[in-house]
Amino acid sequence: MNKCFENLVAEFCMAVNLPCPKEMMNGVAFTINHVTFSVHHQRKAKNDLLFIYADFGRAPKKNARTCYYHLLQENFLDFPVKDASFGVVSATRNVVHVSSYCLDTITADDLVETVVGLAWQAELWRIDNLSGDRNTAPGVAANRAGFMTFSAH
């Protein structure tokens, strides 16, 4: 396993009081404010990449077509800039946000900030989809402060 990845996950776990860095290094999920995440390492070409997966939950049944349209729009507009996209897991039909980062440059603080921002984004997206409001998956809550709860699976 990559030493940068091991150190990053260990420092992240220490920063958020998660007791299971070894499990996370092997893809075991963790939860922040009811949003499930996992991190994975992949060696690609010349760069070692960290992938962050955030489970946003199911698309609403009422306006699923509109929801998927907005997610595709977000993918088209943001993928070239953010190296991130939304997808649907076929087994669960949940919407998942996947983003990639160069292991050489991301820090444990960056990782904490990223997952906290994604947790807020996912929570707002779920609330808005329950109420029928406009889809808020695109980067709405990255800078909102709040109390985060962390737990391992």
C-alpha cells in the first residue's frame, strides 16, 4: 500500500477521532452526519490518486428525471474543473459523488474540509429533494459551519 495514503488516512482518523485507519485504508466506509463515505487509493499513470466517495442517497421518486438532469449538468460543468462527478450505484440506486485528489498534495486537513463540505451538501440535497425544492447537489454548502458527527462502520 502507498505510504502517503497510509499516512493521510491515519492523520485523518486522528483528526476526527475515528479508531479504524487500517479498515479505512481497505475501503471500509465511515459516516459523517448520516452521510456515508469511503476513501480509496489508486495508482494511475504517474500520479497516485485519492478517491473520495460520498453517498448522497436515492434520487426522489417524484422528480427523479429533473434530479438526474441537474446531476448531469453538474457533471458537465464541473468535471473539468473539480475532477469530480456524480453517478448512480446500480446495486443501491443511490446517487454518489466521486472526487479525486493527488496524494502528493492533499493533507489531512484538506480531507476533513472536503468530507465536511460534502456532508453538508448531501444533507441539503436530501432535504431539498424531500421538500420538492430545486436540486442543491452542486456545491452549495462547502463553507457552512456546523457540528459534525463522525462514526466508523
